[in-house]
Amino acid sequence: MNRMGVIDWQRSLHWSHPLLGALVWAIAVPSLALQPSPTTSGPQSVAKFEAIASDGPKLWVDSDESTEIETSPIAAEKLSTPTAQPVAKSWDILATPPTATAATPALESPSDLPTAPPIPESPSEPAAAAPSTRESPSEPAATTPPGPAPSDTKPPDEAALDAATRRQLLIEGDRLWLAGRYDEAERLYRKAKTPGTAIASPAPEVQPFSDPALLSPEGTVYWREAQEGQARGQDSREMVGLELLVQQQPEFIPGQIRYAEALLERERPEDALSAIEQAAGQFGDNPELTRTRISVLARTDHLLEASIAARQFALLNSEDPIAAEFDAQASEYLDEFKDDLREDMALNAIANTLTSALSFVVTGNLYGPLTTLQTNLMLLEGEDGMGEAFSNQAADQLELVEDEMVVNYVNEIGRRLAEMTGRDEFEYEFFVVDNEELNAFAFPGGKIFIFSGAILNSNSEAELAGLIAHELAHTVLSHGFELMMQSTLAGNTIQLLPYGGIIADLALLRYSRDMERQADAFGTRLLATAGYAADGLHTMMETLERENPDVILEWLSTHPDTDERLRNMAVQIERSRYNIFAYEGVERHEQVRQRLREVVGQPEESQSK
């Protein structure tokens, strides 16, 4: 199916099943949105991590209205320039150690290649010494053997490797890795990927803190004024102090929490939600801030969002002892949401049934505009049931690749990654769509669709696994389910179609960016845990940006720019000590690519890595 075929299918969904059409255009979009950047050259290397920017998060202002200070002494004090406190910030989503698999014997030919890379049994080294954003003890390191970071400088003749030489080194490294000879394999991976530079230390960023003693002189004044205003019932004094505090030192978590609570107390729920969401966007891995965010969501009747936020924190911080607390909260709020939904359905059942009947008379089928009753029933079925219904219709209307070798390859990678997601309640399914675009999308409940162009435009199994891990992250973190829920609660009238629904697209723009950041982080963790080179997704994005900038036109602009995403992944890989010198799967991937070209009728291209 060509690009126009997919567009025709999506248009048919708009008319026959608008909610499905809305979901596809909301989440079935390119997940690796690339933005133009200066072209780079030279061999692929770990030097790519040295481009991490040093600037920290920008301060934000959450005030559309000014508040006058009545008797506050803030203005009387001479304030000096705030002093930044740059401390490294960690993604804090270290991998959960999987069960190791036995090493396979040395291989004689490509046809003997096993179907999946083994996970080495050697113990992991301790996590990097970079300070965590939390006040909890450091966590275990990634599961694959990272080895020491390269610090030596290679001779000049090793500084530049052509594509063919790098490819051969990676193939030989893969064979050694599959044979369990990890040290030898790692030496070849380093030779292929590292032309004499070491991994750079992550750039310092502002770290959240809770101790008032660490506040700047100005922050100390603002916090004191806010507390005294609260104690004396002086609303303006408290609010001005809090507003100045969160503007000048947003990393002070008690200030953020009190600001959101004060807004709720003054019956400004939307402002409270906006404030805590902005704070969570900067310091979302802080447990106290996350607790407050979940509480604000629940108190403002966003029970499903509260459940999803709690589950996301539990999954992204699975090594933390408090993960169980958030997991329990997720179940509690989900049950409350379903109870409320059942009550609403009982009150509106008759009206919705009449609406459904009228829709059938007018359109001739029940796949016209979904009623609130129909969408609520799907919400009650949960993510798995909803995804099953939509993926079945998509599979019927899309042209799928059915070649056994290709389908088994994608399913094997997908299931290996899915085993490590922590969402065992899903029935994961993986489909290959016959379309030349580099694209992929995920339905709720673990239904993943990979375009054939993603296989043909990736250079290794690790790169393709990175893309699949990214899509798995979307479904595991309930991103698609949340988008559908937002569309439903908006009255089921939002149609997120190209060149249409502009207001709805803008409303979801910021959240979509947050989702992509979460999916990059969780997907990279899955990749490292499964025994693949942890930079698979990073490498794929970097290569496309350098060698195929035209693909930028195929991506939507509602995602973080490439440089930001590459920087985030590089920081995560370094701080979590994930191993980039692990299984690549170059030769096996080339075999599948060649088979796929024969199936879809695409001419063979030169191989490169």
C-alpha cells in the first residue's frame, strides 16, 4: 500500500468510524519527528553524546493576572541575583534485571544465526555516580555489561572507518556476542562505533530539592512571605510570595506543591492543574510532586488521568520501593472512574439509545458518529478490549505484509521487548503494513503496526527494536488510551485529521510532546534491558537526520525536535550506564530487509551502517 492508500484508509475511518479515525491521526503518526539541523559527516561514534546542551530548564511564569501586595515587606528588601544550583538530573528509569539466557555456540554461516540475542549473565557494574533527582538511594545499573568508558585515543589510521569496514566489524561483533564472547564482541563494537573519543559527562541541570536551607536569598524571602501570609490569612501576601518563588526557583518542590494547593483552596482548579502540570513537566520524576499532581487531578474530577499518571510513575520508576504505592493508586482511581462512568451511563442510557437508533437510520450503519454510550462502553472494556476492536478493523482495511520470515522477525523482536514492560495484562500483537514510509503506530492494549519502510530504512535489528520499543512505550504508558479518552470527554466531536481540527491539535500539542519524551525514555530502557545496543533508537534518528533529511517532510511537527530528543536519550544512556556496545544484529537484519524488498518489489539499495 502506498502513501495515498493509507490516506484513503484513514479517510474511510473518518466517515465510517470517526473515533477510530481520530485516534489514528492522534497516535498513528511518525514517532521520530525530525527537525532540520546542520548536516554532519563522519563515522558514527559515541562522540555524538558530546553534543549534550548545558542549558537547564527555563523558568516559567504562571500568572495572567497581577495580585497587589497589601502589607508585604518583600519590596523593602534588596534582592540579589538568584544563584543557580546546577546539579545533574537523572532519568531514573534503570532497567529491571531480566532472566539471563544461555549463550549459543559460535556460528558458521549467516543462515545459522539464532533468532534473538542472548542477555549476558555477567554482573552489572554499579550505576554512574551522577546525583539523582530523587532523595532516595542510588539504583542498580542496566543489565547488559557496560564495561569501562573508552578514554584512550586511537591511532590516526583508526580514526576514520568507511561504511563497509564498520559494517563488517559490527557483523563480526554480533557473531561473537551471540556466541557468548562478550568482551571480544565489545572490542569490535568499540572499534566500529568509537573513533577515539570518550563518552562525555552529562551536562549539569537544575536538580529539584525540598530543603528550604538550599534556597537562594531571594527564594528564602519569598518562601517566608508565603508562609507568614498563610499563617495570618493574608491571601495576597501568600499568593505573591508563592508566584515569585515558583518563577525564580521552580526546583523548590514544597513551593510548587503549596502553590497548587493554595490555588485549589481559592477555588481556581484549572489554574492549580495548569501549575502542577508545568512543574511536573520539569521535575516529573519527583515522587512528592507526582503525588500532588495525582491528587490535583483526582480532586478536579480527572480520575482516569490520575490513574494513568500514577501507573506511568510506577512503570518509569519500577526499581523504586514506592512504585507499589503508585501502582495501587492507579488501580484505585481507575475503579472510581469506572464507577462514576457506570452511573452516568445509567442516567443517560435511554437518550443515548435513541441517538444510536437515529444514527443507524440516517447513516445506514452503526459505525457513524459514536454516541457517548458507545464510547463509554469501550472505556469500560479497558485498553485491551478497545485496542482489539480498533486493530481488527485496521488489519482488515490496511494492506499487511504476510511473509512468514518478515512477520516472525518483527513479532520476535516485539515479544522479547514486551516481556519486560510490566504490563502483562495486555495481549501484544505486531503487524507489518505494506507502506514505504518510515512510520509506525500503536493502539491501546499492545497493538503495534510497523510500516515496511521502517524495516527498509533501518540498518540493524537494534535500530528497528528501538522503534518498536518506542511504540510499545506509548501503549504501555496508556498514551493512546488517554488521547481517546480526551476526545471522548470533549464530546466526541474532535476530528484530528490533517489540515483540520487545528484547535484540537493545538490543545494536545504540549501533552503529545510529553508523551514522546516518556516513550523515548521508557523505550531506551526496554532496549537496554533486552540486551540490544542501548543507542538503537538514537542511532536511527541521528542517521536519518544526517543521510535522509527529506524524510523530515513526512513527520508531523507536534513532537520534540530531533536535537532535544537525541540529547535526552544521550543523557539517559550515560547516567544509567546503559551499554551501547551490545548486540546490533546487522547481518540478520540485512537478510530480512532483502526478503522484504522481494516481497514488496522494492529495488535493492547499497548496504550501510
